[in-house]
Amino acid sequence: MSLRARVVALIAAVLAISMAMGTVVAGYEARQALNGELAAGLGGARQTVASAFEDLPHSDHPARDLRQLIATFDGNRHVRASLLDAEGRPVLISHTRAPDHPAPPWFARLLGAMPPEAEIAVPGSAAGFRAIVLAPTAGIDVSAAWREFISIVAVLSGSAALGLVLVYLVISAAFRPLRALAGQFARVGAGDYSGRVAERGPTELFGLQRGFNRMAAELAATTERNRLLGDQLLTIQEEERADIARDLHDDIGPHLFAVNMDAEMIAQLGDLGRHEAVPEHVRAIQAAVAHMQRQVRDLLSRLRPARMTELGLNAAICDFVRFWSQRRPDIAFRLNLLEDECRLPEAAKDVVYRVVQEAANNAVRHGDPHTIEIAFTLDAQQTLTVSVADDGVGRAAPSAVGGFGLVGMGERVAAAGGTLSFGPDPDGGWTTTARLSLDSASMTQAAA
């Protein structure tokens, strides 16, 4: 059963119970009122008969006066009077008006027992008559109570039905935004993040709707950013492969050709018996092989800094700085590294190296700096701060923000549970700062 159906059913049950209680109270009030009216009617009739009996001994025609007394009760809605003879048989009964629309017998029984009949003895002077019997008659009153009971039940039923309809309409209107929200959640679950919900309704729903729209927008932006990063990664991979292919073709290819030529020359010299010229060609082959070995090591270091796995993070950063110092001697590198890098998990070392690598590459390529400072700090809360600052002319800003280098760096830092900030300095230059909590769950999971 849906939540809306449960709420409507619960309210319907409450209305039914309320209507039943109201009906019981109305029946009880009708019963008390009927008993009160009948008791008052019998009391008044007894008083009338008692007053007539006081004058009866002085009457010249007591039988006529008794008949007239019975006739006074004709049409009385509460009491029926009967005149009994000496043997107790009724000789005269008053006429009571019957109700136009009698109530059902079961309703009369629900109203309870009526007051008992009252028998008043006739004074002895009225010979031939024994007594007058006063009996309560509730037919008209019961009929009136029945009509009133039906009216009350009709009002209660109509009010309950109207209230239930209004509750259904209000709940349906209140649940409509939730149904729309559920539909959008289904779209998000299917991978479609373009759907949004209207931000209207109660405060609680408004906050939920706004949170859903913000979540869907962030998921869409993250998906788009991941797609762009994936495309950029493929582009970078192709560029790296092209660079490696050019290096192999331009540097290693000629030396392999030279080695092949020297080997053929050695073979020819051997056939001619000129062994004195062989050592020169052997030394040429050794020099070419040594050169190719250096080129291969450079290629491997570009793919993966071996020093970080062999000697640690500081050694890898120093190798990276040495690489740029040989090519850009006009740039001064200032290093403030951690003395005890063993406290860093391997996952943090990899993130830190990539941050330093990307930030320094951006500074060298786009900022035209004179100085690049790389600084590490680790506070008491186990938060590692990595800062790469340069004093360049600021040309790093457009390309760094618009490109994917810092975006990818931010994704890498965020995956490790850290934050990345970057921007121009007030005095010129550019600073990139990464903060990593070494105790965070993301870092612990990455390290595991």
C-alpha cells in the first residue's frame, strides 16, 4: 500500500471512530431527554389527577367528573389515562395521538425502559370505579428523537465524507512533488542527470528539491568533467607516444644504424685481416650503446620516476628539478622538503609528486619565472601542505585555468581526500597549494 493510501485510510478510520462516538453521544442525550420528558409528563398527570380527586367527594356527579378527567388527557403525547371499574377492567381510555412516522422498534429499545405506570385509587365516594392508571406513551417523542438522530448521523456522515475528500485532495497535492522527485531519482539512477524538479511547496520539500537539483547539477558537471578528462587523457597518451616515437626515431634510430654500420665494418676488416682498426669501431659501438642507454633511462623516468620508488619522494623531486635546471639554467629552484618523508603513505607521495610536477611544468612553460619555490609543511593535525610558487609574469593563469592540467590535479587531490587551490599572487607570479589530511579515510583507503 502506498504512503498516500495509508494516510488516507488512517484519517478515514479516525473520522469513522469520531462519527461513531458522536452517534453514541447523540443517542445517550436523546435517551436522557426522553426519560426526562416522560417523567415530567407523569408527574404533571399525577398532580392533575390528585387535584381532581380532592374535589370529587363534593361532586353531585362523580362518574361524570371522572369521565371528564379522563377526557382531559386526550391528545396528551406523554401520558395515557385509563379508568378502571371495580373489577379492574378499563372502562374509559384517553386517546393518544400516534406518530406520523414511527421509529424502528430497535431504536425504541435502544432508548431504554420507560418509567412504570402509576395507579391512583379513586376515592370511596365514587362508587363503581377502582382507580385511574397513568401510563407513559413515548411514540411521538421516540419518533422525534429518531428524526433528530437521523439528522445528526447525516450531518456527521456528510462532514466526514467531505473532510475525507478534502484530505485526499490535500494529500494528493502534497505528494505530487514527491512523485515528481521519485521520477527524477529514477532518471538519475539510469544515468540521466539532466532532469530537474520545480522548487516549490512546503519548506521541507523545498529544501529536498533544491538539494536534488544541486546534486543532479554536480553529477552532470562531474560526468562532463570526467568525459573531458578522459578525452584529454587519451590526447596526452597519444602525445606521449608521439614524443617517445620521435625520440626513438631521432635519437636511438641513428645510433642503432651507426652500431649496425660499425658491426658490418668490423666484419669487413676481419675478412681483410686489418685487425688493428677493429678496436676503434668497437669503441664507437660502446659509445652509441651508452648513449642509447641514457636515452632509454630518460624515457623511463618520464613514464615513472624510478627515484621515488627506489630512493623516495625527495630524491624524485630533486631529479625532476635537475631535469629542468639543465634545460633552463636561468630559473633558480628553491626546495624546502620534508626531512622525514617516511611518515607519508605511498599514496600521498604519488599525489604530491604529480602536484609538484604539473605545477612546476606550468610555471616553466607559461610563466617565464626567475625563481620557483617548492615547499612542504606537516602540522600537528597530520595535514600536509604542498606549495609551488613562482615569480613569473602571470601568463600561467589563462592556460592553467582553461586547460586540464590543474583540473586533473584537482581530481587527483580530491580522490585522496584533500583540497587544491591556485591563483595569482598580489605581488605577481602564481601559487598552487594542495592540502592533504594524512589521517583521512580517503587517504587510508588509497594507501591500502
